[in-house]
Amino acid sequence: MKVSFPAGNQDFRAVRNEASRACREFNVTPEDATPLERSRKWLDIVNPNRDRTKDEVVAITHDQTFTNTNLIAKTPFVKPPIQIDYGSRLKVGGSTFINRGCMILDTPVADVVIGERCNIGPNCCIISVTHPLSLDGRKSRMSIGQPITIGDDVWIGANVTILGGVTIGDGAVIGACSLVKEDVPPMTLAFGVPARVVRSLRTIDPSSEFEGPVAETLADATGMENYAPKAIYTDADMDALELSLASTPLRRGFNGSIYHSSISPSTQSQRRGSEQEDLQRREEQRERVRKAEIGVMVAVGAVVLAGMLLAMFFAGVYIAQRRICISTIMGEMK
């Protein structure tokens, strides 16, 4: 539901100022701060008017459960910096992890709910506030708030933007740099601008995702050789790439920059093959159309010629009859 509110009013502004101060305090928290300190600073953002005597009870963060699986996380593990507008209707599951640079433009009129065991990548924007589209509506200085619900076990990739009125179902995955403006069903993968569902996640075999070696310790990790292989392009590949770039029309980006769409040599080869097939099909279609046009023209010409011959025949008959009549009349007159 959309709810309008005058964000410039003093009571709304006071809550925003308080949340801004709390965010500044949270963002200077050192990486090695105690769970109690991190928990208190987080609660100062989302629940500043709480009973502070219970802070120690909820000071169990997501990262502590790695070393003690018996613990139940009650405060999300959030890496600074983070920016939250109000915080008063923001609810985040205690076992959720939020990476750096998250911006939550929430409102005091609609809930923003993030479930349990979620992973939110860096530089994500969760925007539940909007403004009227019409000019007169914007002149009113009214803001509009819509709720956002992110279910349990959701993974949000880096640089994702989620707009108001959206519900993301449990277990869903949103690909990096996506714009989510519509609901995403549970256990699906969605990405793109705007985000579209591209596959179900129900049939994935988890064992297939861990086929490589496992590094149990830091010593195991540093002892492994693991690097992306250097790209190898032959002279023929580079020639094909240059030919493709030369034949590809330049495109203009949103910022006015001109660019080529870069594709790999193998993709170029596949595209050239498909382009040749398409060209052959189009040429065959043109030939069929030309033959059909010639057939139509011949038929029309035959009909026109037949009409002309028929007209000449009737004209000749008419003229002959006229001559006979005139001759008969002249004979009778004599």
C-alpha cells in the first residue's frame, strides 16, 4: 500500500536526524569491535527508544555463530558504512549479513523487512520511498512510502537496487547490478534491468557446487595455487575481432560515449555462421517473393490482354452491325 506523508515536517525530520547521527556513530565502529558494541550501535539506529538493560541479551551477531554453532544470532552483522533514513520501521533478521555500502531509504509509514539468514552484497540500495510523477504532485512536497519484504535465506548480489512495493520470496537469488521493481517468487534466480526470473533453484544439486578442493584453514588457503588463466588470442582471433569491430556499427551509451559491443572470437565465429544462414534464408525468401510477384504480374497482364481482345471483338461486332444497318437503310431508300 502506498502512503503519502510530508517528509519535510519537523517530526519526520527529527527522526531522520537521529537516524543520521546513529549511522555516523555506527560507521566509525572498528572492525574488531566487540559484539556488544556493534549490537548497541545497530540498535541505536533501528530502536533508539529501547530498554537498554537488555542490550547484552541480544548482543549475539551472525559472525559469532561460525565459532559456536549453538548460538542463535539476534543482531545482524552489518559492515559499515551503511546509511538508513529513518530506521523506525526497519526489521532485519539477526542471522542476516549486510555488506559494505548498503543504503536503505526507508520511511516512517511502511515496513522494510529483511528476513533471516540473508546475504546482502556491497553497495545495494533498498528504496521504499518515492515521489509523485506529475509536476503538480511533486510541487506538493509529499513523499510516498511503500513496504518492501525480503524473505528468509535470500541472497542479494552486489549493486542491486530494490524499489518499493516489492516482495522477494524465501530462498531467491538476485544477480548483481539488477533493478528489482516487481515481485520475485521463492527459490528462483532473477537478474537484469529490470530483473526477470531466469530459472528455478529447486533442482540444483548442492554437491555439484563444491566439486573443487576445500581450504579448512588459512594455511590451506595460502598454500593453494589458484589464479585465472591468461587469455590467449591467436593472430587469427585478433584479425577476426578487428574485422568484427570494423563491421559492427558504433553504439552510443546513455552518457553519450560511443563504444563497440565486444564479443569473444568463438562467439564471433558462431554469430558469423548464423548470420550467413540468416542471409541465405533471407535471399531465398526474396527469390520466392520475386517469383510470386512475376507470376502475379503475368496473370494480371493476361487478364488485361484478354479484356482488351474481348473489347476489340465486341467493338468489331458492333461496327459490323452498324454497317449492315446503314447498308440496309440506304438500299431501302433507293
